[in-house]
Amino acid sequence: MSKVVAVILGIIVILAILVILVPTIANKFFDQKVNKEINNLFASNTEPKSKAIQVSDLKTLPKNVQKWLKYCKVIGKEKINTVRLQQEAEMRLERDKPWMPVKAEQYFTTDNPGFIWKADIKVAPFFHIAGRDKYYKGKGHMLIKLMSLFTVADSKGKEMDQGTLLRFLAESVWFPTAALSDYIEWEEINSRSAKATMSYGGITASGVFKFNDKGEVINFSAERYKEEDGNYSLKIWTINMEKYKEFNGIKIPTQGEVTWELDEGDFTWFKFEIVDIDNNKPIIY
């Protein structure tokens, strides 16, 4: 083997090591940053252990909301203050783009409402996107990094605040005792739907929950800000939900699809399944 060939092979080996090593290190730092945020989120939730929920606690709610909560088996259970769940999902960025597998963890607090969603999105073999969506102290922040290294999106502002508040409201179906929180007001529309208005951190937004005959929430819809080419506009954002299962004594929907209703037609971009969930357990990273 000539010296030139040996040098070329050496360079190839070094580059291969860097391709593997640099993203691994970047991913470790990304995880450390997000784990610190999770610790801060949980530290901000100071509500002590609460007494068991009684039927009388539901009396001010619309009848269909009461039916939903009873179906979920919240009666006799303590209020859910913290949540950790695991998702398996798939997402796409545009209609003509392929679906990408996603593994995600999400953390919620309900005393001071907030969440952190941490996701690993497989773009292609050896390529991934690290994502973190955050709602903390009334503020939203989306951070997306290719290979955990190169920033693709770093979005903040009032539109993100509104969007993440609505996301918390919609995803409260996974910790339904949050329906009793002071920051959510309910209004019955008809026997199959109720409007929920959430006010927190200077932001107020509303969405509509739809129920089936059993009392299950099967759909949530709201006007949410959508970003297109750096501009935001309000679009209808919906989540269809199904496959109720019992975790920790509480029934929740475990599968669903997230869709934007756009002028050019509906765009379903995210499909999820909840594979595990824990409530009211301390988590320290």
C-alpha cells in the first residue's frame, strides 16, 4: 500500500469517526439542556398532595364534561399534578414528504401549567432531528436541531405562547383532572361538545372538545397560529383521538392524528400513540 493510499484511508477513518462522534456528543449536550429544563419545570410545581376528587367537585361543570370525567374514572382519585409519558409517532413536514418515525417523551405539570416535549425524529439512516417543544411560565418555545447540532428552528413569541397553551389544553385529556383547574373555564355548546377557555400568563385561548355516547373525548379543535414562510396566521387545528386505555387507574385516549384545516385542504402531519404514562411521581435528572 502506497503512502498516499494509507493517508487517504486514514482520513476516511477519521472522518467516519467524527461523523459518529460529533452528533453523539451534541445529542448528549442537547439531552442535558432539556433535562435541566425538565427539572426546572417540576420544581415550579409546588402544589401539595391533594385530597381525592369527589362527585361534588364536578357539579359546576357542563353535564358532558362531568360524564367524560366520570368515564375516565377520576372520582376517588387524587388530582394529577405531574405527568411523564412516552409516545411512538410519525410525522411529516409537507404533504409530499415521507412520514418519519418519532420517539418522544413528554412531561407536564398542572399546578403551574406547563410541559416539555422531547423528541427524536429519524430523517434517514444515521440522520436524526432533535426536537424540544416547551410551555413554561406561560411562554412557548420550539427548538429543532438537525443531528442535535445545527439549529433548524428556534421559535418564540406571542404566537408560540398561544399555540403551546392550546397544546396543553388539548393534551389535558391525558391528565383529565386538570379540567377542574381554575385556569380553565367550561361552557356547554350542546350534548356532544363543550368549549374550554384557558387563561394563563396573560394569554387566553379557547378550544372545543367533542364527545361520543360513552363520554369519551374524540376530538379537539381550535384556532391556532400556524407559521408559514416566517408569517403567522390563525388556522383550524384539530386532534382526533381514540383507543382509550387505562393507566394508573385513569382512562385516556392513546392514539390520534393531528391535522391543520387549510384552504388547500386538510393536512394531517402527526400520528401518535401513547405507550406509557406515569402520574405524580418525582423525576430528577
